[in-house]
Amino acid sequence: LTKSLNKFYQQGALVPIEQSWIDASTNVKNIPADYWTVVRKSGKILSVPYRSMQKLALFIRQDWLDKLGLKVPVTIDDWYNVSRAFALNDPDGNGKQDTYGYAGQNEWDTASYFFQPIQNAIVKYTSEITYDRAEDKLKFVPFEEDYKTYLEFLQKSYKEKIIEPNIFTNKEDNMRNLFFSGKTGIISDYVDLVDDDIAKTTAVNPNAKITLFSPPTGSQGSGFFAFLSDLSIGILKSTRNPEATFKYFIDPLHSLEGQQLLVYGPEGVNWKKGADGKAVATVEKYTNGLMPFLVINQDKFQPILPMSDPTKLSLDLFSKSLKYANYNIAPLNPKWDEMYGQFLEYYAKIITGKLEVNAGVEEWKQKFNEKGFNQYFDDANKDTSWAK
């Protein structure tokens, strides 16, 4: 992890990765350029980034769409219109206005995953703190103009009761249960829960139909939130032959076979080949540290063990629609917890309509500067060698 990496670096315990090793490699050289920003320090490459991410899926109630004569949303305008219809037009046919387009939850590090497809259609940057390589500048994104448009979208949706009102108090399971019980029509969840989510929804209503779909497109394109993982593999100075370690251990791990090994373990431990030559699991849960849904290899991962059709579809939709965040490369922020708390405060006040968007952002900026948070960005942008 990045924090451990910096600690090892400061202690002088790491062997820098040579560019010549990367150039001569079979697999590591194919790692996208942006991933290397996570592991560079003062012009040196401290370790080899490991490409992994938590994959997400978007679900929608197809039976609600059919009842209301609507289609799966493609654009952000479609998203608004469909979710509004789910809230106002009695899609479950019970004669009550007690359904919503979608919900949120108060664990915002995870809750933000749901709203990222909306944000990615409207806002240029995926994460709230972003380094813009073209401008060579670290930015606090909520103060950008297009982020205001995003806040206006959410505020309007909240006011019209398109968003379930307990957005800032729901727990993660509450948000899921609202979808399972037929109170919301759209939800985003992790790919590894696709089969479970569909089963729980149809258990409540056997006539429920679920469709998996891609994030909506808008002025800034579209995409699922995909962060550049801070997982990486370094070489300690105590290693007898660093170059050989890179060539014969680290490089093979970045092959498809290497990633499969990390996910499933060696043949005969968690899985075996059946009589037909296909792999079958020998344990209920893997004993390795990674899940197939976390690993990404050139935007796709080929599983050894069989997956359901909905899971395969969700992985395919995810891999075709990614928008990367690169906040992990930002310098350590000693005031992050306080800054994050202020973010949540104003995010909630603006979305719930307690503050008008423009006035709310201006007040936020003032409080932001009073706390000295702007100094972090000023200092980071005086010398951006940390990003090189």
C-alpha cells in the first residue's frame, strides 16, 4: 500500500525499479502509464503497481420500465426522467406514491460509488481531489463549475423526491433492502453481489425483472468509478538479486496466469479440473487474498471457475465503461479527516436544499480557506515533483 511504500522508501529499504527492467519485461511494460504515478517518488520508481479495483454494476427494475412504457436510460437526461417516473408514476401498481428512483447511504466512502455514474456524466474529474496532468495542478474538484452542475442535479432530484430521503442516514444494507423490497428502482452494487442481489429481489417479488446496464452519458462522457489502486509490489534491499526477482517473480504475476494464481491459488488447493477438463471449486470460499472481481488485466480478467451470465455481463459492462480517478498520487494531507468532514457537511446541506448551490459553494470556499485547507493545495502545486 502507498503508506507502507512511503515508509519503506523513507527508511531506505527499497530497491528502485529500473526502467530498463520494465522495458525488457513481458507483462509489466503493458501496465497503463497512469498507474505508475502512484509509485513514483522524486523521479524514482519505488515498486510495480498492481492493477486491481472494486468492480461495480448498475441494476434497474425492468418490470417497472415495462409497466411505464420506458426504456433503459442511456443519457443522464434519460436517467433523470426514468428515475422521476419511478418516483411519481406508481411503478409497482399499489396505488401509492411510495417508491423512489434510487437511494444513498451515510457511509460515504462507499455511498459515493452509487453517485459516481451520475458524477462521471456531468463532471470532468472522477474524484473530489484530483491531479490534472495536463495542467500540472492538484485540484479540489467541488469548487469546479461542472461540479456545481452535478450538485444542482442531485439537489433537484432530492427536492422532487426522486432520491429516497434518508440518503444521509441509511446504512449500506438499508440502501440494498430498499431495492430488494421494491421501494427503489435503480441501484449500484459490487459485481460479486450481482447474483445475490437478483435472488433477494426476486425472493420478495417473483415477478421482478432485473436488467444490468451501463452508466449514463453526459457532457463529460460516462463511466464507472475506477480508482488507480495503491496496491503494489516492491523489492527490499535485502533481496539477493533484485533484477531476477523482478524478471522471474513480479513480471509473471502480472500475466493473466499470474493473476489467476493470486485469485484462485494453485490447482488442487481451491479448485481442480473435473472429468470434462473444466475447473470446479473444491472450497466454498477462496483462501487467497484477492477476488476475481478485484483484478483487472488489460481491462478484462478471465476467470478459471465458472461465473453466472449476469456476473459475466456486469463484468463486461464494467470493463467497457471506466473513468479513472488518480487521487492516490496526491501528497499526504494531515488535515484530510477535517477536510472530509467539511465536505460531507456542505454536500449534505446543498443536496437537501438547506443551501442554494452557488451560495452554498461560496460559503464552503470561505470556510475552506478559514480552516487553512487551501494551503495544502497551494503547497502541493508549488512543486509537483511528487506527481512525476
